[in-house]
Amino acid sequence: MARIVQKFGGTSVADVERIKKVAQRVKCEVDCGSEVAVVVSAMAGATNQLIAWTRETSLLHDAREYDVVISAGEQVTAGLLALALQDLGIDARSWQIPIATDGVHGKARIESIDAAEFRRRLAQGQVGVVAGFQGIGPRGRITTLGRGGSDTSAVALAAALEADRCDIFTDVDGVYTTDPRIVAKARKLDRITYEEMLEMASQGAKVLQTRSVEMAMNHRVRVQVLSSFSDTPGTLVVDEDEIVEKRVVSGIAYSRDEAKITVQGVPDRPGVAAAIFGPLADDAINVDMIVQSASEDGRTADLTFTVARADLDRAVSVLEKGRKGIGFAALKPDPNVVKVSVIGIGMRSHAGVAKQMFQTLADKGINIQVISTSEIKVSVLIAAEYTELALRALHTAYGLDAAG
Ligand code: ADP
Ligand code: ASP
Ligand code: MG
């Protein structure tokens, strides 16, 4: 008998009608004889509304209370889905499964799941509905797992249950070569490797939360991404040796969550990079891409780097505070940038991927501001206004466009 975890995202449970449709889908799996655990997101828009209310109430809110509020959306869906399933004659209940996390409110990591009792119930034929996106921290308070965190709840539960499959139902019918909402010619992938999916997610493809892919990769959970609105087969996330069609570039991701800072006129001597990046790290601000260029006088340099857009103001104030010690001439923050990344495990054995990227962007007159690379990706930072143009041009250049 198969044991399956099904996860339904926000648009799939956007209203009561859709929740009833989801219940039908769960029933199908139950009727097939599977043991089924379901993880649900909040109804579309609910989490944003809860966040807005929290901000409205208190701008500098207590992170623990923030988590109490924003975890509530998933509770509602879990209860409603259990009711809808019961109405179809299924033995279903929402379940407060003990998911232990660390204490980092708003971005907690799952540490362990005690699934013994839950598993026993599943074996008896009961369907368990679990509220995604949350857990319990070390002090017994509710924590949340970061935006998109229900994906991670589902994969973690699948790992704890040693499930045969974890189906992630969403509003697109799989993982595409790039965001199908931006590039109409994006192509659905039948399979993608864990590594490529991890890179796609961490470079901005929001179809799966990065941590869910990490978790799937570490525990070898078979993840399938598919649509809750159609019956077409989805995309399987698999090991490299299960990929038949080898591609050099598998996908293109973009992230609008970046911001650029240029520190101009930095003295060109040992210790300056440490003086700039040390205080940022101490303030828990992650720096992603970095480039240093010599300035005109030859004695100073300009240092350009990116941080998360949400951290931009904080980063600027940290640097301004250290201005005297560092001794730079000016700070130029720029939130109007986007990071575009081409990803593929084939890059390990093929040269020329970066060159093709730079040439394609040059042909469109798009200036590259910062570059970074890793074994299976090349990322460039460009002005945000060129996002669509760059994605479409690169998609065509790497031969990813769908036929027809
Ligand atoms: P859910 O609410 O079901 O979790 P999300 O909005 O988090 O859904 O994720 C699905 C969305 O991810 C799609 O609507 C699509 O716009 C976006 N997306 C970005 N990149 C990709 C990609 N490469 N393939 C598929 N979807 C993508
Ligand atoms: N509801 C949460 C969010 O909107 C978690 C999720 O949907 O995965 O981010
Ligand atoms: Mg999501």
C-alpha cells in the first residue's frame, strides 16, 4: 500500500469551492487504497492579510506574536478541508502533529517530527490534515518557516513518514524552464535533478521553497510538482542518473528580491573588505554577489555588492555608522535591480555557457552590473526594467523555447 503526502498551495484552496475540489482529489487517492496525509497552505491572500494586520497594529512587532498571527491561515484551511473530507464520508481529521523547530521566529527550521501516532492513524485508514508553514519552537511557542514554507512542511512530513511520494499541488502543472507567467514559451520539464531544482529555487523560482528541496535531497523524498486544476502529469524531482535527456542549461530563474549597494572611493588596502562586510555579517545581513573595481585615481576602489531588498535600509545604516572607520567617499543604494540566473548540471562539462549569456544580453543592449558563478549556474545582475526582455532572449538563446 502506498503512503502519500499531498500538499495544496494557496490558490488550490483559495475558497470553499476549491477546498471541496481538493477533498475530491484526496478522496481519489484514498479510493486507490493509499494512506494519505495532507498538508495545506493558507487560502490565497490570507497570509498577506495577516502580515498586513500585524504591521498595522505594531510596526516593530514582537516576532513571536507575529508567528502566532501569521500561522493562523493554515489552521483555517486544515479545519475546512477536514470538514469537506468528512462530508464525503472519509474518516479525516486535522492533526496537531508535533513538528519541532529551532527558535528563529519567521524563518524557523524543522528539527524533528514525532510522527509515530500519526502514522498509526494513517495505517488505520484515517486521513490526517496538517497545517503547513509552522512548528513549535524550543520554548513551546508557535514558529513559522518563512514564505512558501508549507512546501517544506510537506517534504519534512513525507521524510518522517517514509512516504512513497510527496505531491506538491499548485497553480501550474509542473516545474518549467522558467516562470511561465513571464515567458509564454516556457516548457514544462518532465524531470529535474535535485541539484538543479535547489539552484532554481534558491535563485528565485518560487515554485518550491528552497528548504523543501534541500530536505527532499537529503532524505531522498520523491517530490512531484503538479496542478490541482488539471490531471496532466507533473514534474518529478529526481537523482541525476534518472535523467535521460541531458541538457546543458535546464532552466532560468530570476529574483526581484535583490538590492545593490555601491561603496565608492574605498581605500585600496588590506582589511577594507573585512571592515565593510564584517559589520554587515554581525547584523545578520547576507551579502550575495560582490565585485570590486579600481577607481580612476588608482588609490581607491569601488565595491559593489547585493543584499536582500528587505535588508537594504538596514545595510545602508550599518555602513553609514562605520563610515569614519572604513573611509569611503559615497554610498549608492539601488533597489531597481534583478538577478537572472541560468542553471544546468551540464555546465560542469560544457564551456561557453557564460559567454553565450553575456553575448545574448549584449545583443539586446542590456548592461551587466555584477556577475557571479558556481559549478552549475551563472548569475548576472541587471536593471529591473529589462527582466522580461532578458528572460525571453536567454530562453531562446539556450534552445529552451517550447515548439510551436
Ligand atoms: P503555491 O501557492 O501553490 O505554493 P506558488 O505561487 O508558491 O504556489 O508557486 C507557484 C508559482 O511559481 C507559479 O504560479 C509560477 O508563477 C511561479 N514560478 C516561478 N518559476 C517557476 C518555474 N520555473 N516553473 C513553474 N512555476 C514557476
Ligand atoms: N501561507 C504561507 C505563505 O503564503 C506558506 C505557504 O503558502 O507555503 O507564504
Ligand atoms: Mg508556494
